[in-house]
Amino acid sequence: MAIYAVGDIQGCHTELVQLLEKIRFDPVSDKLWLVGDLVNRGADSLQVLRLVKSLGESAITVLGNHDLHLLAVASGTGRLHRGDTLDEILAAPDREELLTWLRNQRLLHRAGEFVLVHAGLLPNWTVEQAASLAREVESALRADNYADFLAHMYGNQPDAWADDLTGYKRLRVITNALTRMRICTEKGEMEFDFKAEQEHIPQGYRPWFEIPDRASVDATVIFGHWSALGLMIKENAIALDTGCLWGGPLTAIRLEDREVIQVDCANPAVAKHW
């Protein structure tokens, strides 16, 4: 059995199919770990959802910010943004089946030394704490009143974790850390506007995975979300968003030997940054 972790897909269905063919993915014996952002900005988000859902237990996906955005828009608590490509999903005959499936996915998956998240872990969170906090958001998404959570999900405050946080503020910080964070201070204060390369990080901030003495340092965290960071393979952090949507490759890594497999963007001429 092989486990392949795959970077942000964002509607790049053609490349996903090519990648699965290149790794000779066998859903009977292999596992696919997806870092989230299955949908949006790309042209074929509907087909990506259908494909990943069809893989059943062979595919494990954590939710990214674009996946949560789709759920918010579909629930009527969020609004479409310029550049969104979600209309085909919202109009699909199997819309509710797909959205219910998506709403029941995880925010964090752990197995052995590996932790799968979309964006990152706050430096003061142990893996055990992060997993427990992720379950809180997952429970909110799976509840009958999930739209209430989605209505309060957006916002940048509070920008740091505190154990005494309650209610929607608590859930918002957890969600932001796991699905939106790229950089933070050593105290865990998050900044959400920065999307560029590491050399342009504003003073006082560092990549979350480079904060000294972070509590999750003994685990290998696999994440995406930061296309400007690109492919990064460290002992305890693996970044897989190589910007397929923007003309880069779609990347997979086989976890047992860390072999990297990539396929080129199928249509780089239409790729553009936003």
C-alpha cells in the first residue's frame, strides 16, 4: 500500500486525472491524502468533487478555505467573489449530495508521524490539541444548524488562540489557523493578507512552521494553501501547493519514501494570479 499526499487542486480536474494515472493509483490498495481546496478558481471543480467523492475511503481530504467558502455560499451565508468558479456546483443535480459529503470531511487528519491540514498549526498547539480543536469545528459543520457557524466563520479577529475563547470566536480562530494561516508571530498572532514569497514576510512574523519550539515539531505536518512558497520538503513540514491553478505543476509525494511526482498544468496559457 502506498499513501500519496496531493497539493491544492482547485478545480484542476484534468491534472488530477493525469496525476492519478502517473502514480498508477489503485483505490483498492493505495490511499490519497488531499490537502484541501478541492474547488474554486479552476474550471472543473464539479468534476473534482465527483471524482474525489467516488474514491470513497481511498481518499482522505481536509477542508481548505475555498471548500468552506463553497459551503458558505451554498448555505446562503456567504457571497460569491470575483473570480469564483462555483456556479456549476451550485446548479448541479447532485449538488446537495456533494455538499453534504464535503461538509462531513475533516479539518485535520493524523496517522502515525504525519498530520494533514490545509494551512498549518499554531505554534503553541500540540498535535493532540489541534486534533481536538479540529473536531470542534467538524462537529459544527455536521450539525443541523451548520449554517449558523458558516454565518459567523468569516473574520480575522481574534487573531490568536486563547484557551478561554468560547462560541463562534473560538471556532473562528481554529478555522483560520487550520485553513488560512501562512505566517504568525512567535506568540501565535496570525496575519492573513500576506500571500507572497518568504523573503517578503513583514517584520515580526515568520512562517508558522519556522516558529522556534513549536509544540508540533515532532510531527511531520503536510499542508498546502501557500502557492508562493511552492514545494518544500523538510523533516517535519511538507508543503505541496505548487500553484497548478496558476500554471505550476500539480504535485504528489509518496509518504513512505518521499518521492515527488508531478504533472504539468494542462492549460498554462489561461492561468493567472489573483
